[in-house]
Amino acid sequence: MIEAHWGESPPLSLGVEEELMLVDAETLEQRPAVRPLLAELEPLDGRFKTELFAAVVEVNTTVCGSALQALDEVAALRRAAARAGDRLGLRIAAAATHPRSVVTAQEIVDDPRYREMVEYAGPSARRQGVNGLHVHVGMPSGDDCLRALEGVLPWLPVVLALSANSPYFEGAESGFASARAPVLAELPRSGAPPYFPSYRDWERHVERLARLRLPADYTALWWDVRPHPRFGTLELRMPDQPTAVQRTGGFVALLQALCALALDAPARPPDLASRAVYQQNRWAAARFGLRAELIDPACERVAPASELARELLARVEPHAHALGTADLLAALDFDRSESDRQLEVGRAHGLEAVCRDVAERSLPSP
């Protein structure tokens, strides 16, 4: 049986992970300096971790009772990373891709799990120089977690469109609002999870894969959303990494309220064709961002992602008010993503200006 801790923290409690790039303070190019940075941050051990690439640090909140607490912690962790970086000639940069860096030239962290990943996934792993926001939401039980997963899944392409923040890849316009999304899709076991009628069905699937070592651990199931029984959470992995910390707070509040909505709603009847709709919507959201034409979650019509984002807001607002986090949703812009901002800056002033704008906006106000 898989270690599980459902219901050990309050329902809808939160944990937030951000993936922040480390860049040279002068050149703004990525620097493989995560080990020296972690040494500077030893008093905060556990809140900062390595990621696949040595020019990225992962920051982790504690278990938070509200999105407001999570935002405060994320801001404090960014400031702590920035102070440590100052001593090393580094700055932090929060975005889903670096506008200029050649991803395949980036140094991999020397760790057995990363070496194993690169050996197995090969060039697909070497291209994973992309950064996301992961939000863990506490669930009462495994079955509740699977029910919430099915409820939130149709809305995740809308969340991707809202969060798009990676129009550049390796120094050029990628043609995607979120270049991160198609790069992630190159990995095995990515995109939407299969449909599981119950948590025990999910558990059997994971146990079978573990016996075959494909993969040996469920944390190598790189789906856009997945159960995380060791934490007792549903882990939502869809958003691009925001630059402005207020946007992180907005997405945390949005996803928490969406989970609350899914838990309150009747269970959705199985619809195996929904994964095909999801795949189409995921691609369109990545390509066009808020201008994407998406199939609505009821599969009744096609509508702009910006319109569906407003519909999503209207659906979750009562739950956000009940959770005391409705004000955080104001940080989300339903007409202009951070990807749009990057392109405007880049086309007017060049990629140097994009890198500088990202670095400057990544540091929260004191």
C-alpha cells in the first residue's frame, strides 16, 4: 500500500511550490549556482530545494491554512532567496522560461534521481528548462481527491491560458503563449491523467507501474494534476511560473476555490472522450493563451479562453469569499497574460529588456 495521509491536515489547506531561476546579477544569464545558494540558506533548510537544472531553486511553503498565508510565505521565501543571491552575485527571476538561455547547455544537478531521469528521457529531459507553479490542496480522502481531480480537470486549460508566461524559448519567440506546456508534454506520463473510478483503482495502477519500475515512484507521473497521498493533497501543476508574486497569490486562491467547488458539486459521470477535449484545449491554450478558442467544460460550445476565465471566476467567487481570499483574485488579468507583457517588452526593446523586466518584477516589495 502507498503511504497516505489523507485528512491529516484541514480540508483545502495549502502548500505552494515555486521554481525560480538563478541569474547573474550583471548579465542576467542563468548560472548553475543552486548548491552555493542552498549553503547560504541553511537556516531555512527544507523550504529550498534543488530542481533538475542547477540554475533553478525550488521554494516550498509550510502547510498553510489560507491562500493569504501562502502568499505571505512565498513572498518571504523569494526575499530570502534574493538576499542570499546578493551575496553570490545572483538575482532570482520568476518566469516559466528564460528568454535567452540555451536550455540544452544548462548544467544538470548531480543527483541520482536526476541522472536516472536524463538517462531514461534523454533529449526530452534535457529540454525541461521550464518552470511552473505547483499548488497542493488538502483532501479529506483518496476518493475525494479523485473526485476533485475530475471536477477541476476541464478548467485547467483555462488556468494555463491565464498563467501563460513563457513566449520565448532559447532566444526566440516560440510561437506559443506557454512554451512550457508543449515542452512538458515531451515527457512520458504527462498531460491529463487517465480516468480512475476510485482511489483504489489509482493505487493499483501506481503499484503496477512501481513493480515494473515505469516509474518506481508516483512522483515521476508528470501529469498536469495528480494525487499526492504522502502529503494528503491534490497537486495542481498546470500554471506557468508567475513573475509577479501577487499573481502567484491569485492562482493559489483560484485553485483552492476551484477545488472547493469540485468537492461541493456532485460527482461527474465518466466521460472517456473528455481526455480528447482536454488535449485539444491544452494545446490551444498553450498556443494562443487568452485568445485561444476552447471547448467549454460542458462541451456545448467554443468560446475564447478570456470569456471562459471570467466564467470560472464567477463560479469560484462564492467559495473564495467563504475562504476569505476573494481579494487575491484581483491580481489575475483576464485580458492580458504575463506572456503578452514579455512579448510587448521584447518586440519594443529586445530580449535584454525582457530579462531585466522579469528580474525586477520577481522581487516582492519589502
